[in-house]
Amino acid sequence: MADAGDEGVRLCPVDGEGRAAGPATTEPSLAEAVRARPDVERWVWRSTAGTYGRLLAAGVRVERCYDVEAAEALLIGHEEGQSGQPRSLAAAWARSRGLPVPADPPVRAADAQPSLFEPGPVPLPPGTDALEALLEVYAGQLARTERTAEPGRMRLLTAAESAGMLVAAEMGRAGLPWRADVHRALLHELLGERYPGGQETRRLAELADEVSRAFGARVRPDLPADIIKAFAREGIALSSTRAWELEAIDHPAVPPLLEYKKLYRLHTAHGWSWVQSWVRDGRFRPEYLPGGTVTGRWTTNGGGALQIPRVVRRAVVADPGWRLVVADADQMEPRVLAAVSRDPGLMDVAGSGRDLYADLAERAFAGDRDRAKLAVLGAIYGQTSGDGLKHMADLRRRFPRAVAYVDDAARAGEEGRLVRTWLGRTCPPSTTSLADEAGIPQDDPADAPAYGSTASARARGRFTRNFVVQGSAADWALIVLAAVRQSVAGLRAELVFFQHDEVIVHCPEEEAPAVVEAIRTAGDRAGRIAFGDTPVRFPFTTAVVRCYADAKA
């Protein structure tokens, strides 16, 4: 156990119950302490985000850690069904003693300039020994974990979340290879030269003029209200300017408007200002936030790392002599559903390692892969109207336990009960953001029902139906990352990118075959660790490329 302060770092060995197993000592720095103790199995500290960066800057890497803040967030969610509660050491210590819980500090904007007075850890009450508080909270968390319904799973989830914190810090330091010159060239190719002020480009101006000519009056295509009014003057009623709604309209303004929207999004989200702010020394270094959503999926603090447009991927280019190994998990969520539901038929389909939807189509949908895919995704996301209802009926006949698993989760959500992933991550009470986090299509937020209404209960049921699968998949992905990290530890290869079903490793060309094999074995290994002994396979499709854009033709 380690706690860094202004006067060095204080250390203490701990036993299996979190109690001190020897005297506390002091070292000048955490880096020196870690270097001097290569046999430590796991380092326990307040926060990986606040600690590990200093180690990496000193060239020191640890194999395992226990992140007290991450564990506190998981345990509070599990015990009370609450998300977003204070998770600092000070908050956990106060909570354990029934004292007022201090708020966590606000997250500093990722693009803000560093300050001479950056906020440190939330302070403990005056006179409180920080190492003793850390010992007390850690021991308490271990005891709380043992009181959960499935302590073995909860221990695994905490270990996986802590491993994810290490990976996030390492990826943020390594950075995704990024050619700023290539990025600027493609911006010029697509957007044309910039006009003074940088707010508009030649191509955007041309498209805006085309839109205005189509309406016979000056219209601002970057203002949805202007577009809706312009169509209304033509006798066309729109509820929004979303692409799917515009595509249904036969009007000469639609093609240039759709093109404008696409290029305007590129200009504002990944344009010249983005390159200047985010690309340094040939690397894009976002701040990854593991467990940033309710389901456990990651987010980033600025930079849009998890929403890199396909066209912009042309700028992600490996260093000379190196390659990008890009790996996508194949049909991840249906495979997870098979594993957690223990449905014999679906586990059999998911056990071949081949295209799950194609195998499913042959067995249950007369060879129609598209129908098989719609049926499975409809079960997971709750799309049960129209054709989805018939597909669900077909799926229920063939795979009753799988459908019952998500049906039960939906029912529990509608009734306001706690719903958990396979490992124990817990869905909080309904909020307006739940459906957005799960990627479930919703009506306009202005029309959202009040919490407690029948419509609200149904919406929460749709979320929890998806949560038990998507959240369990996020937990599995953490174990995949830990396994890949462990496998490439002796190589020069670096994990440089992750989103929920995709991993990128940057490696010397000669190491690419070993990296591909590490990822391949990590999928099935993570499946066994997370879900136990099932026949379900978790294959990856991998591509070894110089440019990210070439990975998905």
C-alpha cells in the first residue's frame, strides 16, 4: 500500500484482509519505492489517475494495482444503486464513519491550461493520518465486497476496473500515432481553404449558397431553426434536421444540406483547431475515463477519441517500420448474451467461432442473416414492434433462456429493482441520460415522460434489458485489455486505443504476428475468466495495417 504526500511516499504491507502486515516506511518518491520492490504483487493506492502518471513519467510500470476510488464507485453502486457519488478517499472514509461526505473536485476541462494551483486530492479532516485512513477504507472495501451476493465476481470486477485504469493511463501517455500533416491535407481536400477568422471554409460557403438558392432566400444551414422555417415556407413540416428525416424529403436543398452537415461536423469536431489543440509530437493523447458511463463503457475527457470519423482515420499512421494491429470483437454482445443466459442453443451457436449471425440464420431463420441479426439485436435493445415482434417470437421459440434473461432484466427495471451485470456492476435509478448511454433510440427529450410514469418505467425497462448485456460486455472487455497488456509486456508493442469492441496496438512490424495471437487468445481467455466454463467463443477480426483507415475496407 502506498500514499504519496508532500514529504515523500509512505508505504505499508497489507494482509489479505487489508490490515497492516508490517511497519510503515517512508521513501523519497513513489518511483523509487516501486523500483525497490519488484516482487510486490499489487499496489494499493487512492487513485490510478492521480498516481500512475508520475510513475510512467519516471519510466516505471506496475503489473497490478487496487484503485480505491474505482472500487468505491463500484461498491456504492452495488450497495445503494447510486451512480456518480463522491468516490475519493476522503469521501469513502467519511461515508464509513457516518460523517458528511465531501464532494469530489470538478473535472478539469481537458483543453484547459495547467494551473500553478491544480486541485490535489480531496483533503481528509485535520489531524487524520492519510495512510491510516487508506488502510481503514481498503479493509472496509474488502469486507463490503465479501458481503455482496457474489463476492468472487465482485472481486474480479474490481480487479478488472483497476487494470483498466492502468491501461487508460498507459494509453494516454503512449498516444495514438497521428500525422498532423495528413490531417490538414485531407481537411483542405474536403473543406477547401479557410476564410479569415476560421469560422467558414470555401466548400462550406459554396454549399451554403446552394442551399439558399434552392430555397430562393438566404438560409443559414448551420442553424436548425432556419432550416425548419425554410422548409415550412415550402409547405414541408419537419420536427428536426436529422439526416434520416431530411433524406425522406424530395427537395433540391436536401443534397447540399446533407453534405453541408457532414462537412460542418468535420470542421467543428475534427478541424484545424482540433489538430492544433490535440496533436503533439505525432501523437493524439486523449484522457480516457474507464467506467465513464453507467454501463461501464469508457468515455474521454475531450478530444472525441471514441468518435473518430472514418475519413479522419487516414491521419492515423504507424511510425516507420511499425504497424497498427486493429482488432474488432466479432458479434460481441450476442456472444455475451449466450454466456450470461446459459442458453444451450445460443451457446452452441456462439461456440463455433464463425460468423454468429450466419450460423444463427442457418439454424433458425432460413439462412437469412439480416433477419437473424435483427432478431438478436431486437432482443437486446427491446425493438419489439412490427417485424421485430415476429423476430422476437422466432428467437423465443429457439432460445428461450436467452430471451427470458433480457425479459427478466427489463421487468426488473420497469419495477424499479436493481439490475446488475454478470460481475456485479449495478444499474442506478432511472435518469434522463440512461437511454442515451446505452445507445437506445428515444423520442425528443422535451417529450420525455416524468419519472414514475408508465412510459418512464417502460423506458427504464428497455435500458436495463440492454444494460445486462452491454454492461457485461464492458466488463469482459476490461479483462481483454488486461490480458493483452500482460501478453505484450515483454515486447515494444503498446496499446494505443480502445473503445467498447475495438483495440489498437502499435508495434514494430516484426512483432505484429505475436500481437495478433495475443489478442486472439485474450478474447477466449477473458470469456472464461468473466463467465466461467462455457462453450462460447469470443473471436476477433484483426488487420495489420500502416493506416487505420485501411483496417476496414
